[in-house]
Amino acid sequence: MSQTKIESILNENRLFQPSNEFITHSRIKSLAEYERLYETAKSNPEDFWATLAQQELHWFAPWDRVLDWQPPMAKWFVNGKINISYNCLDRHLTTGRRNKAALIWEGEPGDTRTFTYAQLHREVCQFANVLKQLGIQKGDRVGIYMPMIPESVIAMLACARIGAPHSVIFGGFSADALRDRLNDAQAKLVITADGGWRKDAIVPLKEQVDRALADGAVPTVTTTLVVQRTKQEIKMQPQRDHWWHHLQPTVSAQCPAEPMDSEDMLFILYTSGSTGKPKGVVHTTAGYNLYTHITTQWIFDLQDRDVYWCTADVGWITGHSYIVYGPLSNGATTLLYEGAPRASNPGCFWDVIEKHGVNIFYTAPTAIRAFIKMGDHLPKSRDLSSLRLLGSVGEPINPEAWMWYHQVIGGGRCPIVDTWWQTETGGIMVTPLPGAIPTKPGSATRPFPGIIADVVDLEGNSVPDNEGGFLAIQYPWPGMMRTVYGDPDRFRRTYWEYIPPKDGHYYYFAGDGARRDEDGYFWVMGRVDDVINVAGHRLGTMEVESALVSHPAVAEAAVVGKPDEVKGEEIVAFVTLESTHSPTEELKKILKNHVTQEIGAIARPGEIRFSEALPKTRSGKIMRRLLRSLAAGQEVSGDTSTLEDRSVLDHLRQGS
Ligand code: PRX
């Protein structure tokens, strides 16, 4: 984060109270009520979660122990039997929600489809039977590489219904990235589409799947299922590839939900860390169901009549937890939008809000900052009066963007929930409860009840108010990740031993820097590890570096983030070339394309700087701190005495 942003956050002390009108209808109505809830949860977390689990979810069989905590391995609701697809669908059919809209889909070329709970249930049951017919059994992993269409949601719920863990891979990832993830998850089947619409172009998803699977590169995948979306021509491989619309009508619409053990794996979702290899974050069934359910209900203050819209992609955790599982478990109407704001349709988000009367809108700061640039006339010329609550996620929101969101989109009347959380946490951890906690622009405010959050130093000591430290969580919570798929050691090391356990207390290390102010409000400053956040997308610097050095021209590469007004951060890559290659503009383009091909467009460096050497310590470690300053165009400050060759710095400054 840039110095000016940090300064503006440090000086931020405006306080916004929810309106009386909002409070009257909200679930948790005062700070005192929040604090009571928080204390109840803190003094007896197991009781707190057990009461909610009993009250809010359907169980096929009760658990016999709420929590089995053998740090860092947690089991919640031990031996309980449950199915999240049942909780998201079946149980609503016997209530007044049977014919309520469960899913409203707005397609990119303007097509719309709506599924009631009864209709969505039917589609999910049928598709679950298709999966079974293709040999998928409980425990088999299924890859999902799809556009933002209803079939993505149906596929996820169908996998959950039969107990086949899904691994959704964001449709913007390249064939190479897809192949690595499918292999790591040892997926048996891949669900995809002929193509998807993205910003007026077609993404050739099936073609990428073909590339990923070519020459038996993913030996475990024997079958693919293809949704027809764009209708462009694709090659179907007999025996291996099947059309969704051919199989779906041939199967029964009866498919009882499989009773799953509480701790059965629900999904694997890959995310970037500070090493080159993305981590398969594992979430299990009951705890995740409860945590996404209750956070959605309280934080978005869901009312039965609401139309709720989260703009994330289902390929990320926000899509999993807050488009699909959380809202549907609550019987809400969730909106899925295939499009994205772009030059040819800059007002599309506001059109969707107006058209569907959206009440709750959840998006990312990068989008908000892009909208500010596009101009107030776009939202102001639409009727946004249906909105009553706004949310923000994915990166710190700067107070300027917060104020604009509040005034121009929320008309000054909508509380903003700035929600801090991660793929690993499963659900939102630090956030306002909108009727109860007054907001400060740029602060995610207070921890959710049941979450013991702290700002600590590397020894695990709480730091004084308003001093910077590491954001850490001190006690397990139901939505927490259970392990890194296939690598429990990495799970232990990365998250639970970074801050050494003290007096039997373990700290979950989030990888974020933060401070807590005198009111107990958290201010998240951004990553403290080698992870950069580009337009709300999380990328490991090593991941991008590995992609660069896999090109024959590159001898060495170091990647850092540079502050960007809209994207938050942008990737800058410092590259030294093999002696056989010369630094040219053309080569910069080739290398950028190479990263796009290796990982996907989200990882494409904004800037490549060639350099004869990289600044290193005497022990050979790249001094990223220096590179970050250089990339940001700042004077290199701080200690440079450990630099091995000081002339490197002069060369880099001159941009040679
Ligand atoms: O750095 C934090 C940032 O996003 C990271 C998690 O990224 P990911 O696992 O992809 O999940 C994104 C959606 C939950 C965090 O470590 N982050 C997320 N939300 C916020 C945030 N930083 C500041 N404020 C937030 N509200």
C-alpha cells in the first residue's frame, strides 16, 4: 500500500451510524447486542456454535462432540451427518420458499434465467444423477472450469449432493494452470463449457481443457462434461467428452442427498501463497455450512424478500461462500452475473441493480475505484433506490473509495460492510454487523462473534493500540480450512507455526499486516508475505517468477507489487536475461504473453524491467524491499548495507 494511502487511513476518524430505519429491520440492532453476542461466544465458543448449528441447519444425525481440537487439526461436529446441498435446497421446498427465486442469472449478451428453489433442486438432482451415471462416486474429485452461468452453481451443488468434492478453477486460468490444479487434486472428471463470455470476447474454455488434458497430462481425468454456452465450434473427443444437454434429460430427477460426515471434504480451492506452488485449501462440510450460513445471515442482514448480489466469480472463495452456499443455505435470492464492466458497457452493474431491484450489493474496492473513474453520471442516471446494504471485499478499501461508494451508490443511506477474510478462513472474519457496529471508512471494524482476532508481534504478544503487527486468530472456528490438500505439513508450517504457539495457544497467521485502534477496530494494511493483490486477485510473487524463468530468455526474475490507483497493486517484474538474448520491447511483450500462457491474464505483469543483475544480500537473497521502492519510483530508503554489489542499485535506478 502506498504511503499516502496509509497516511489517509491513519488519519481517518469519521464514524458512520446506521440509520434508524435500517436498525429497525436489522437482526442485530445495537453495539451492546453485538458485544453481548461476542462475549457469549468468547466465553463458551462450543456452546455458541452448537446452538447455532442446531437452530440453523438440518442434520441427518446429530454430532457427538462439538469440537475436537488437536492443534492445528480441528474437527467440528464430530460424527454428525449432514449435506450442504440438502441445506441449500431440499429444506426450503417444504416452506413458503418452494417457488421463490433461488437464482437469478443475468447473462452477458442480455439473456436472463431464473430458477425457483423447486427448479434448482430438480436441476441439481438430475445433474447429480448424470455424474453418478458417468461413474462419479462419493470421494471422487471433480474439476469445474466454467463461465458464470447457472450450470456452475448446479454443478457445485450436484457434487456436494453426492459427496464428490469439487475443485472450481477460475475460468481465467490458463491451460497450464488448469492442468497443475487438476493433477494436484487428482480429479476424475472436468465440467466445462464450449466457451464463456468475458468483456465482449469468447473465452475458449473447452479448448483450454483439451490443451490441459493433451497427451495424457492429467492421467486421472477420464471424462469431461461440456455445457453449450457460446455455441462456437469445438472438438468433442468420443468416449471422453459428453454434452451436458444430451445427458441431463435422460436421467431421473430423484436423487436423495447423501448423508455426509461433518468432516467429509466439501471442496478444494487453490490459492496462491509465498512459494511457487498454489495451495489446495481444503474445506469440509458441516463447519463450512454453518459458518457461511450464519455470516451471510448476520453480515448481509438477509431478509426474506431481498435480492442479493455478489459480483465475485464462482472460481474464487467469495463466489463459493457468498454467491452459492451462504445465500442458498439461508433460502435467499442470489443473483449471478456473467458480465463485467467494460468500455462498451460501463454502466452494466447499475443496470443490473435497477433491472432486478437488488437490495444487497457486494463487490471489490478495485471495481469501485474503476467506477469512480468512469464517472458519477453512470450510477446517477440509474434508479439505485432498491439498495439498502453495500459490501466490500478482497483488499483494503481506501477511505476515498469508501466515501464514494457510500454517497454515490448508497445514496448516503446504506451501511457498508467492509469484510476481511481469506480463502483459508472459509467465511468473513472481521466485519461490521450493519445494524450494530458504526463504520469508519477503511476499517473492517470488529471480529465476528466467535472469532478471537488479535494484532500480534512475531512472538505472539498483542501489540499496543495503533501499532502495526500481524493479524492473527487465536481459536479454531467452524469455517476454517482443515489442511492443504496432500500436504498437512505445509498447513501446519504456513499458518499455525509462523507465530510460535505460546502457553498452549496456537495462532492462525493470516499473512496480513494490521493495526487495532482505541475502539477495537481493525485496520488491515495488506499482505506481509510474498503475495500481491492485483485487482483483488491474490498472486504469489514466486508463482509469477517461476513462470518467467521457464522462458528460455530469462536467467532470473524478481516480481514485486507497485501501487496502482485502480487495481490496488500492479505486477512489476525485474528480469535478467540469458546472455543469448538482448533486452528489447518485443521481448517484454513476449514475456508478458508467456506469463499469461503459464498462469492466466490475471498474472500478466504490468511492467517488465530488464536489469543486468538483481540486488541481493551476501547470502544470495533478493532484496525485494529495494525493488518495491524502485518499482514505486520512490527513493530507496532504509538499510542497504547488506547489499552485495551496490552498483546494481545504481544500474536499476537508471533503468538499465
Ligand atoms: O490481504 C487480504 C485481502 O485478501 C487476502 C485474501 O485473499 P483471498 O484468499 O483471495 O480471498 C479474497 C476474498 C476473501 C487477505 O489476506 N483482503 C480480503 N478482504 C480484505 C482484504 N484486505 C483488506 N480488507 C479486506 N476487507
